[in-house]
Amino acid sequence: WLKPPPLTGLPAFGAPAACAARASGAMSTTSAPLRYRGSNWLRQRLCLSTVSGRPVVISDIRPKDEHPGLRDFEASFVRLLDKICDGAEVSIDETGTTLRYKPGQIMGGDGIVHTCPNSRCLTYFLEGLMLLAPLAKSPLSIRLRGVTNGGPDPSCDTFRTATLPLLAKFGISEQLVFKVLKRGAQPDGGGEVFFSCPTVKKIAPVEVLDEGRVKRVRGVAYTTRVSPQFAARMVDSARGVLNDFLPDVWIYSDHSKGAQCGVSPGYGLTLVTESLTGCFKSADACAEIHDETGEARTKKGADAGDSLMTPEDVGVAVAKRLLAEIDLDGVVDTAHQAIVLYFLSLAEEIRPSRVRLSKLSPAGAQMMRHIRDFFGVAFKIREDSGDAGTVVLSCLGAGISNSARRTF
């Protein structure tokens, strides 16, 4: 499994340099900006910069590409940050290859509408909002328009059934609302979702070590502007794989047509497991019709290089991917490791937080490096003595608090 490089120069449970900032919940914006190169992990860097108050400079953004600079979805995410923050300063050079970002205060707000490009799923933007909204000055309510299912990102059904329940472990559950108002598939999108997130004063330290045995599997098979029978075929093929291991499998069929969806046809499947200890793991895949012959190719799945030509292929691929995530152990699947590590790093300093994960994903390993850079928090990593395939990560949080939230 993938291990991040040793975090040298910092104690296992945080750094003294961040102690003064933890009292107020944010680092001083007068500190020297952090500098990075390349376009990878841009969303992580901007979100952590906003929470910590540390300016960031990102250079060499695809300088040798045929179309150098920021992509449309990255520029859209920067504009979204500007909508929910006050006082942020953004500077992009003429070529678009250098981004300078000085964060402002996270304001939140009601009635915000943002149209996202169809090149990425709405969850690309929703995950960023989920990291920032709990620390906003006021609760956030926003409508996003674009692609709800498609691209390399998790689907909106995965976000609703697997991602948001993670917030409950950190005390963020009341008034948390997410609705899929319209479904939209690539390439033309046309979908719409509503997301509302409350604010919190502090994040409590947690210990999540036991993933428990799987007690049930739930899922959503969606179809847009195709035959409703496609959903039934995906359900049958997925159950054909899962029923050999678990009898409690229930998959909901969601067929959209007319004004209920965008203009592009598509179909896909999302599966989520729930364990006896309340841990969730997910897998999803979607097929997209590219041409008049009805050929469908996957944008993500168990093997991104394979094409999913039929609903049966989609159902089998998602079911096998879900079984693979279960076999990896850990309290969350690989797609949600970075989110868990982020909230652990924000927790109060009263005691360490611990979590047991499977092999670290590239996003999870990079999130640990960014947390060290922005918050001065280092994770202690040890191999789990009970299972050689998992690791236990522990840290003393940065004590980031929401200064705009009253405690009386």
C-alpha cells in the first residue's frame, strides 16, 4: 500500500508554529505564501488556504500543454470560492499558468446559484463546499447546475448516501440538506442540486477504528432519457453478484424524463454499504451515450480503461468494485480518505484523533502533506497489528474554530 514520505522536522502530534494560530482558529494572512508547482491537487490547496488564512501561489499550471493554464472547472471553482468568501484576492497571469490566492473570510449565505462547467461532475464543487461551509459565518444554502452523474468524480447519489454521513461523525448533522432537483448527464449536463450546510463552533476529536461487518447494501440505479428497463437490467446484474454474499440488497430505480432531467441520455448505478458500526463505503459507475449508434463508454468504474457497453456491464462493474472496497477494510472507502483526514486535522487539541484506513490513496497521502504545510499538523502512522492491510493514523488537531459562531 502507498505510504507518504516521512514527515520530518515536526512532532507526531502537531507543530509549535501553529499553536498561536489555533487560539483564533486561523493563521495570520500576513505570513509568507506557500508556493506550489503544477495543477494537481489545486482544489485541496485552495480549500486549506481558505481555512488556514495562509496565502498560496501556484505556478507552472500546465505550461507545456496545448492549452496551458487553468481548465474551465478549476476557474469555476475559484469563482465559487469568491462567491462564498469576503475579501479574497485572486490574481491569474495572462497565460493562466500562475495563480495567486489570498483568502478572505468564509461568509456562507443563502440563495447562491452557481453554474458549473460540464467537464466535471457537481461533486467536484460540492466536496470543496463541504470542507468550508461548517466554518462559515452563516449557514450556506446554494444551488449548483451542471452534470450530476458523469466524469471522474463520484456521483451526486454517492455524495448524498456516503459522503454526507461522514459529517455526522464530526457533529455536523442537523439542518444538513442535499437534494437532486434535476439529473444531468454528460456532455450537455442540465442537472441541478440543492445543498445546505449548518455552521459549527469547533470540531470534536473522534476515534473511528472499527468498520464492523456489513449489514446491508443500498443503491440507486438512474436513467435519463433512455428506456426505464435499463435500470432494471443494472439492478438484476448487480444483485446477481451481491446476493452471493448478502441477502439484504435493495436498489432503488430512478427514471427521469422530460423536464426532470437534462438533454443528454445516460444511465448509471451507485451502491453503498452500511456496517453494524455505522460506517459507509460506496462505489459507482456511469455509462454515457456518445454517438447516434448508442455506444456507451464509462467515465469511471472498476477499471477506467474498460468500456461499459450495456447496463449489465455497469451493474457487474459497480458490484465488483464495492466488494473490492469492502475487502480493503478501513472505516471509509478510498474515495473519502482525504475528507476524513481533513476533519481530523481541524479537531480540538484536547485529545488525539485516530482513524483506521486501508491502503492510502494518492489523494489521502497528498492531503496529509498539505495539512502539514498549512496547519502544521503531522499524522503518526502505524501499521495495524490486527490486520496487515490497514494503518492507524493519529494526530492532535490544529484546534481550528469558527470565530463567527457565538458560544452563548
